[in-house]
Amino acid sequence: MHTLATGSGLLVSSAIGLIAVFLLITAIPSLMKNTANFFTYTGPWVVSGSELKFGIPAQFYATVLVSVIALLIAMPVALGIAIYVTEYAHPRLSGPISSVVDLLAAVPSIVYGLWGILVLGPAMVGINQWLVDNLGFLPFFREPQNAANMSTGGTLLTAGIVLAVMILPVITAVTREVFSQTPVAQREAALALGATKWEVVKTAVLPFGFSGYISGSMLGLGRALGETMALLLIISTVGPINFNLMESGQTFATVIANNASEFDSPAKTGAYISAGLVLFVLTFIVNAAARAVIARKGA
């Protein structure tokens, strides 16, 4: 068993290392030829000819913003479902609810994208207009520069809602399993002190399952950061960097998918692979931050 565990760890580490080497070898030549600042250039990408100009601020902004929207929606919903299923629901009801939520993870991402652009997007048109009319003084709900995005529902807000539904089963499943493993002695101790059901959840279940909740959320964030097909159908045009949820945008994953047909030379391929390299590094940073939060809570 020890040999199997060691071998599995080495295999996973080797795979990650090989991916990193591939990304670096492919991206570095194009980065060396890039005449613009990779971290500050916000203009259109020029990846043909002898002069390359490309940068990631717009893609970084859209990727992070859409993922944050998804987390802000999915985390509290997942927490509520996990608490209800493990603490309040009747056993005959908790099983079906868990199964239905878990089934959401089996839905292909392209189906979520079609639902987002054909169903949710049109349904959001009136909501978007209401937000602009009544909350337009906030930077998140201002009149977009490209009104066509808001009129079709293809906005960052719509993309964030779709992503929230996609990552909900991941967060819920991990959180539910951790909550269900709360030691019975801790529950009984709280009840013996006269705690109510909610007080048991607050003083025993939540502290015990916090690290699992964060871990599940980071797993969901990992899927949100790298999601491609669903977002490709909902948002596909480059938008401004102004935190307006009524705009559209391109994430790291969608900019690569949108331009895959241009991978006909090492320079072009390397330019877009550099976006994948940043996404790769961003995922590691997110995981490291999650581990730091868990370690601090454990201390």
C-alpha cells in the first residue's frame, strides 16, 4: 500500500511537471518576441507577421471576475444544502436531494452553455435592464459600452450564474461528506449542554467541517477558472476592464478556444499557450491560498 501511494504521488507530480515544461517550452519563444508588455497590454492581439503584440489583463480580469461571481453564488447555496441534507432533512428525503444535486455534475458543459445562452440569457434581459436603471450608480451595473451584450443576456453576470450552477455539485458533495463525519461525541456534548439544533450546527458541525468546505470551494473554483465550452457560448467578445457585470469578456480558456484555428505556426501557438501558462500558475496560487486558510483555521 505504501508503494502504491508513493507511486501514485510520483505519477501525479510527474504529469504536472511535464505539463508545466510543455507550457514553458511552447510559450517562452513567443513571449521573447512579444513587443508589448505581457502583463499590461490591453489592446487587440497581433500574432501574425514578424511583430507579436499580446497581453493578458483583459483575460485575467474576465476569468477572475466570472469565477468570483460563481463562488459568491455557489458557496452559500452549497453550504445551505449540505447543512439541510446532513442535519435537518428526513433520511428518505436527504438521499434523493443529494442524488439530484450530484447529477448536476454529470451534465456536459456545452449543455450548460446552451441553457445559458438560450434560456437564462433571454430571461436575464429584463433583470439586466432593471439593474442598470435602478442600480446604475454602482460600478457593477452601469450601462455597457456594447449594448448588444446586455440585450442578448450574454454578460459576465449570466456567465457567472451558469458557472455557479456548474460548480454547485462539487462544493456541495465535499461539504456534505465532511459534515456527515462530524464526531457523534461533539454533537451529543452540545446537546447535553442544552444546545438547539442550529447551535449544534454552529458550534460543532461548522467548525469541524470548515476545512472541507474550503477545499470543496477551491475544487469548484478550479473548474470555474478552466471552464471553456459553456463560457464560449455565452461570452466571446473582448470587453473593457471596468468591473461592469453587464459587459462581456474573454477568459483565458475561451480566448484559446476561440483562436484554436490560428495555431498554424509556433509563434501563434506560443502566444495563446502563454495564456494557458498563466491559468496554470493561477490555479496553483489558488490552491496554495486555500491550504494557507485551512492551515490557519486548524492552528
